[in-house]
Amino acid sequence: MGAGSGADGAMGIDGASVSRVWHRVSRDLGGYRRVKDMPASVTLQLIAYLQEGSAPKVVGFITTGYPDMTTRTLSRLNRLRPLSLAIAATCACSGPVLAQSLGPVVADGHPLDVISGSYASADDGAAGYVFHALNGGSIGSGGPVSLTTSGANTAAARAESAGTLIFAAGDITTSGASAVGLSVATGGRIELQADAGGQGTRVATSGRGSTAAQVDSGTLVMGNATLETTGSGSHGVLATGTAQVEMVGGHIQTSGDWSHAVMADNGVVTLRDARIQTGDSYSDGLYALNGGHIEGDNVQVSTAADGSAGARVEGGATLSLINSDIHVAGEYAMGVELSGGTLRIENSALRSDHERGDGVYLRANSRADIIGTTITAGAFGININGDGSDVQLSDVEITANRLSGIWMPRASALTMLRGSITTSGDGGVGIDNRQGVATLDGLTMHTGGASAHGLYASYDTGGRQPRFEADGVDVTTTGAGSIGAVARLGGTVHLRDSTLLTTGAKGYGVLSGGPGELTLRDTHVRTQGLEAYAGVVNANGRLDIDGGSLISERHAALWVRTAREVSARNGAQLIGGNGTLMNVDAAFSSPFELHLDQDVYAQGDIAITPEDIAAGVPVLADIRVRLNGRSHWVGATTAVNQVALSDNSRWTLTGDASVGQLNLQDSTLALSAAGSTSFNRLTVSGDVEANNALLIFNGALGDDTSLIDFLHVRGDTRGSAGIQVNNVHGLGAQTSNGIQLIQVDGRSDAAYTLNGRAVAGSYDYFLHKGGVTTPGDGGWYLRSALTPTPPDPCDLDPTGPGCVTLPPPDPCDLDPTGPGCVIVPPPEPCDLDPTGPGCVIVPTPEPCEADPTGPGCVIVPPPEPCEADPAGPGCGIVPPPEPCEADPTGPGCGIVPPDPCEAAEGDTACDRPPPPQIVRPEAGAYLANQAAAVSLFQHRLQDRNGADGMGEVRGAGWLRVSSSQTRQDVAGQLALTGRATVLMGGLDVLHWGGASQGSAGVLLAAGQASTDVRSRLSGYAATGTVKGGALGIYATWLQRPGEGTGAYADGWVQHGRYRNTVQGIGLAKERQDAQTQAASVETGYAWAMRMRSGTQLMVQPQLQLTYTDYRADRITEHNGTQVAVGAAGGLSSRLGVRLSGDVRTEERRVQPFVAAHWLHEGGGNRIWMDDALIEGAVPKNRYEVRGGAMLQLGTRWSAWGDLGLQRGDAGYRSVSAQLGLNARW
């Protein structure tokens, strides 16, 4: 057995006889030939094969120094079945005591079970392996075991060459340098199983460079194991080659510099429900390299010292974590550090506490795919610091306490979907991009420090130009000087459907500078801080705004220092909260255009930067503004050289302004905002060219001194435009020379027309070119008078071009009786024109005329000369003089009479009468509405009953419908045509009496009226409508109800409500509510004259008095005119006589009638329009004739109908008709 050779020895013994012996070198026995002769320092371990073919099992041990060792041991073994006994020697302890530790166990090609207990080794290298399974051998333990080594470069448990070790709890401890607790190589396998209580195996190493578990191309499976290492360079798990390590539950902790908890060097490590800790510098929690792979689920990783990454991946290695946490605390300690590796983390948390610690750090050619994870870092949240790296983030929340959320100094790529970035330190940019391409979607970002921008793309390090492609990004910055998005020095930022909000002083919304660009598409930018522009363009930058908004709440929207282009389109809104749209640096001398296209709204002035003005910087700016496609600028300027509007665009001035050139193509210039009481002056130093344009003026219309917007063109005007004038609180007045709107210093070649109507109070205004006193000045004026017929220029200047100067008249033509004048009788008219009227052409004389004495001729005496020519001499009739003889100054006579007022200049008697006021047609509509509301439900007794003498009153219900048409004039210039329809019904609810009877009832009515009004002078028209209803009661007393004769009395009271409207051509519809309280009394007396049987004639005088209280709201029209009731209703009276017949048969009864009335209106009909009182629509006196008939239909039903005609002053004409039906019971 090699005793004394220094080799290990083993001996096998058959239990019955020593017929078979097997041995293996196990240990040098020190030269002793027998066991009993060995000193007490040697322990023999007994391993028995309990059955043939079974795995060996350690059954006991014996210690040298016992004389009866063989007997005692063998007596125990003899009781067993035939077995083989192996005696292995191992150093256990010194002294003659029973040892507590067993020696090494080797399973070389055979399975082996060991009993629970302690096993130890002190040797270095392979000799120090406590458990060693190789060549397919295996060692198993039914209970916990304790393995201890103290040698260097050894292992407590080693499995190789398909060897297998299986532990159930226990402890494994090494203390030598470079020792390994668990060592697996070349296909070996070790399993550390937890016991029934969940307790796993503890592996602890304490030597320098020691490793708790080292697997090289083998397999290690651990359940609830605890791995602890102490010493520099001591690792928890090291997996190399094709190693496969699986750890479920448990804990790995290292103590010592450069001591990593888990290393996968081309191996694979799988962790689940595990805790990983390192305590000293440069000791990573997880370290994958050289193609290694670490995969973790619910893994907790923490490192405490400087330079210790929670996880490090390099050399093509991969780290995959899910539901895990990484927490690092040291300086320059990264949560995860990548160098050419790949990281995938999902639903996890990374935290780096130190101000110089990053959450994730990537060097060149690294890739990170992070999902649903929170990253908190003292420095950078993610540091993409290498070319060719790619980071994919989804639903990741990043918090950086000191520096940027994401730092991209190299040519790398970032894709971030949803998630958030929060920074709090000064300069803590949300994403700082210097060379990379960042694609963002649905991201929320918040920065809190000074100069902490949201998105920052700056091409200042060489390499690739940085670019942002951002959709649905929500950026908020709160620190001073913190900009929402920056593109400078060639950087590019493209934002779509995003929101940028800054609240700090000088926290600009966006900044674009240099050859790059910044584009905003459907993005909303808002700034709230002092001096915080919404957008800044410098260094010849480019800013393109497509939809969305750019709004500064307290400062200008834009600051342009130098720029290639600033444009906005597709409904974008640009608003300066301090009243300034854009400031432009005075020294920016290149032509610059602000282009607003397609429904853009821009609000605020355009001005030179105030600081430049204060510093006296010479203004070299050449600013041009172009609006197209329904865009609208609301503001003023004195700094813009050219303004061009096209395609229904609009410029609304908010103050006095001046520009160099103005071009309007199918667009609108509003010199002040609608309803503004501050009127503006626009000065154009050059030309104004318009084509189908609209100029809007607001003013308080009155006389020539009215305050109103004003356009002063120092150059020429060309083209065509409409002029719209809106009255703002003007009361209207008669003008003289006119209210000047436009002054033209150059050629006034433009053709302007009034668009819509200019109205104030009751006045209509009209547009005129030239003043009354200066007709050739080229200006444009409003006058409340129609254009007069222009005078003949030759009348004003007979010597003018084309005028013919007539010689002075002959004095004898002026006075034929003057001295030296000869009166020449005028020639006979028939001599000048024999065919003229009254001339007789004398035919060829008959023979008798040549010879009156000829045969058959009768001599006729000649006529008296005066009969042939009553105007002849001596006949006494003087012919009329020629027109020019009577009036040499008449038309066509060539003599212009002197104007006496020219000689008497200044004589007030020579003042020409002012033109008549043009009354608005709306005035007629208001008057007609009042008159209609007052009269709509007025009625008479016969309108309810139809006829007289219908028998005793018992009960009745009635219904009538009436219609009328009216024509009349108002103010001598308004023609009114009205229509009205009424439906009225009632029910008798009370009756009394005998021979004379009375009844009372209730009535309900509805009606409507409309009136068309047209001005004969202006041609304008308006329409008034009234819709109303009434509720009332009535009472009637009849002296002889069955006969229809005698006296009667009737009265009614009613309340009406009305909704009135007035709509003038070119004006907004006006609405007015009104109501009436009306009461009426009527009386009459009828006499009957019998004509023949069944027929009688009745005469009935009638008198009716009606009082109406009409009240209507005081309204202010959209043009500012106040309209109020002047007078309406009051007392009206009707006096007349009714003549009716009564024809009766057995089955029918017919009562035809005619009536004549005088109608008098005592209250008048007037309205106030501002301070003008206008009256009309209803004459004071009207005369009416009515005729109709009643037909009785049986004993209960009757029907009636009539027609009426009215006439009155001012051309009043009215035709009415009604039908009624009555049922009695």
C-alpha cells in the first residue's frame, strides 16, 4: 500500500476471509506496517459497502492507539452482511482522543454516500480537496455536512470529469489563499440543496483571491445557499468556459477589494430570488464578460464602495434582469456599466447614490434594453459614452440628482418610449445630446435646476450631428435660464405633438442657432418666467412651426437675433404676453422674413429689441412679414419694411403703426380690433397695392370731427378694395366735408367701395372720394349724404381743357327794347318747318284757284288774316319769345349768370342748404315692430261675435283668424310693406241677465307680423319681425240680445309678450323683447228699420277707446347704436257707424254689413336711435271701410267674414280680411 512512500493507501477486506483485497493510495502511513502500530495522530475511517453493488457509505472510524481496535471494529462489521472495508487514513487531530472531523472523501468513478458530519483538509492544491468526485463518481449526503479546508489553491468540494456532488445544507469553509469552496470543472456537477426546512448550504472563504464557487465548463446548482468571501480578489461565483450556474434563493456577499459577487466569464449564471452584496472597492455585484451571460429574476444587488458597479457587462457579454433591484453607493459606482456588452432589464430598479455615480454607463458598442424600470442616480441617469452604442427604453423612469438624465456625448442611438426623466441639479439637462440620435415618444420630462434644459442638441464635439426625433413629449423646466428645447451649432430637434413649459426667468421655450434646425409640429410651447421668450433664434438658426402654439405669458413670443428662417403654418398660434410678438436685434442687417401660412394666428407687436434701442445701436434690420392662407396677425409695428397679405389673411392693428410697403391680395386690413375704443393710425411710407382686399375702420361716427381709424399713404395707391366701417359708440350726425378715412399723398389710383353699411344712430354714411371742399385731394371720406351729381368742370373753369368759350351775349338779345336795337319779328314756324305741328301743307292749286271765274268755279271769299294767323300783325296776340331771349342764361344759351353768393362771400344767407339726412331703414323696421305689437291683438266686439241679435246668451266659444297687409312711408324716404296674421280664440265662461244679458270669457291669441323696409334714397333695406302671444278676459252686455237692437257695451283686458327682430342688409340681426298691457271699452246703439217681412236694416253708431302700455328692452345694436322706445301705444279711438241687414229664412239667417270708421292714434309711434328721435309708421288719423257678412248655420253654429280697407297720411294703405266661427249652447 505504499507505506512510508508518502502516498495515500487504502485496503479492502472481505468480511469472512481475506480472500480479496483492493487498495487505493490514500495517504502515506508514515512507514508503519500495521495500523495498530501507528501513532494516535492518525484516524482511520471505515467505509462499508453494505450490499453488493450499492453505493459506499461511511459507517464509522477508528483511531490509532487502541489495542483492541481490530477486534472492536471487526466485531461491529461482522454483524453486517458480507462487505468490503476500505481504510483510509487522514490527519484529523493530535492527541489520543476520538476525532470530530473526517478525512477527504473521493468518489472516483463510483457513487458514494456520506454520513452527516465534518470533513476537513489542510493540504494545498488538489490534495486538499475534502470531497472529490471525478470520472463519473458521485458523493451524496443524506444530511448536512461540514467541509473545511485551510490549504492554498485547493477546494473544499470538487467535481470534475462528470463527477457529481450533492449536499443537503451544511457548511463549506476555506481559509487558504486562492482556495475555492465549490469547484466544478470539465463536466462536473455540484448541487447544494436546501433541507426540508429551507435551510441551504453556507459556503465561506477567507483567503486572498479565494472564490466561494468556481465553475469551469461544469454545472453548479444552488438552493438557498449562502456564499461569503473575505479577502481581496475573492469572488462569490466564477463561471468560466461553458459553465452553467443556477442559484435559487440564497445570498452572495463579498468583502475585499476587487471581489465580485458573481462573475460570468463566458459562462452562464442564472439567479432567482437571490441577494447579492459587495462591501469594498471595485467589487461588482454582477460581472459578465467575454461572452458570458447572467440572468436574474427578483435579484437584489447592492454595492457599498467606490468604483463598485451593481453590474458590469463587457466583451460581448449579456446581463438580463427582471423584477430586480440594483443599489450602489460608492463614488464612480455605476448601477450598470457596459463596455461592448448587452443589458436587458425589466420591471426593476437601479439606484446610484453618490453624486458621481451613474445609473447606467455605456462605453462603445454597447446595447441596453430597459423596460418598466426606475433609474435614480447622483450623476447621470444614463451615460451613453461610447460610439456605436444603442439604448432602448420603454416605460423607464429616470431621476438624476446632479447631472443630466441622459448624457450622449458620442455617436450613439437612444430610443425612449413613454417613461419620465427628472433632474434637480443646476445644469441637469433632461437629455444632453452632442452626437447621438435620440428618438422619443410619450416621454415626460422635468428639470428643476438653473440652466437645466429639457432637450439639448449641440454639435460642438465633432463627429456626427446630434438629432432629436420626439413625439408626444411633455417637457417642464422650472429653473432660471432653463430652456425647453435647444438646437445649436448644427444640432437638430424635431418635436411633434409635444408640450414644453418653462417657468423660470429667461427660461426660453425653444432656441435654435447655427446650421441645424428646430421644428415644432402640433407642439405647444409656453413660458411663464420673466424675460422668457417662447422662442429664440440666433446664429443664423432656423425655426419652423407647424401647428401648435408658441406662447410667452410675460414676455415676447419670439426673439430673432440672426436667422435663416422663422415660419409658422397650419393653425399655429404665436402670442406674446407682454404685447410683443417678436423682437429683432437692431444689428441684424440681412433681409429677414417672418412667414405665416395657413390659418396661423399671431398676436403682439414686432419691434427692435428694447436693449438695443436703449443702447443706441443703429437699426439696420430689414424685416418683412408675409401672411398667407387665412393667417391673422394682431399687432402693430414701426420696424417692419414690408407687409404682404394674401389668400384671405388679415392684419389687425392694436396701435399706431408704420410700414414701408403694404400689399393686400384677397385679404383684410383692420386698423383696430372690433369694438375697440382706441382708434389707430397706419402710415405707409411707400405704396399700397390691393386686389380684392378689405379695409376695416372703426370709429365713433358723428360729424366731420369724428374719432376714427386713419390710413395715411405717402406713396401711391393701386388696385381695388372694399372699405368696411364699424361704428363704436358714435351717435351719428350730419357731416359737411366728411370724415376722412384715407389720405393719399401720391397718385390715388385705387378704387375703393363701401363694403356693407356704415351706420350710427339713425344715420347711414356713404363713401366718397375727395372732400366737399377738396374734391381732387385723392382722399376717401365718409359723409352722411348721398353722392351729389358732379358739377360740370367747364362750369367751374370755362377755360379748362375741352371747354368752349362762348362770345359775350348781344345786348339786344338781353334787352331787345334797348337803345339801337331793332325788333325783328320772329319767322313763322311753318315757314321754318312746313311739316311742323299745326302747319298745313298747301296742295297744288285747283283750276278754279287759278281762274276763279272759270266754268263751274264758285268764288269763295278769302278768310280773315287773323283767322289764318292769330299772331299776325294787328291780330292782338303776341307770339312767345325765344327761350334764350327770355332767359339768356338758360340751358344751351351760353351765358353763365353770376352767383350772387360769390359776390357776397361770407353772407350767411348764401349758405347752401345741407343735404337731407339719410334715415336708416332699420329705423322704419323698429317703428313697424312697435306698431305691429301694439295693434296685433286689438279687436272689436263683432270680431268675436260676428253679428248682432243671435239670441239669448247662454254659452259660446269662438275662433277667428285675420290677416292684413300694409303699405306706408316713413320720413319721406322709407317705404314699408307689412304683413300680419293673428289667430285668436275665446270661451264664454260666465253669463247673466234676462231681457238684457251679459257674458264674460277668456281669450288666447297668437300672431306674427313682418315688415320689409326699403330706403328710396340709399337703396338699403331692412326687415322687422314680431312674434307674440296674448292672454286676456272680456265682458259684454247686450240690451236686447235676441233682436240685435238697442245699446251694447263691451270691454276687454289683455297682456301680450313679443319677440322682435330687426335685420338690416349688411348688418347683424338685432333682437328685442317687448310686452303690452292693453284695455278697451266699446259701446254703441242699434236702430232697426223693417224693410219687408223677414228683412230689416239696422244702423249702429259705435265708439271704442283702447289704451295700450307698450314696453320694450333698451338694446344696443352690434354697431353700437342704442335703440329705445320713444313713444308707442297710448290711447287710441275708433268712431264710426255700422249699417247691417238681417235676412232670415226658416233655416238660414244672413247679416251683411258695411261700416265706416275714423281711427285716431293719440299716443304716437316714435323710437330713439342714440339721440335721434324718429317718428312714423302709423298716421295719427286713418279712415276705414269694412264690409262682410255673417251666416248662421243652424241653431248653434255661425260663421262670418269681412274685408277692410284703411287709408291714412304718408301714403298709408292697409287691406285686411278675417274669418270667424262661433259655437253657442
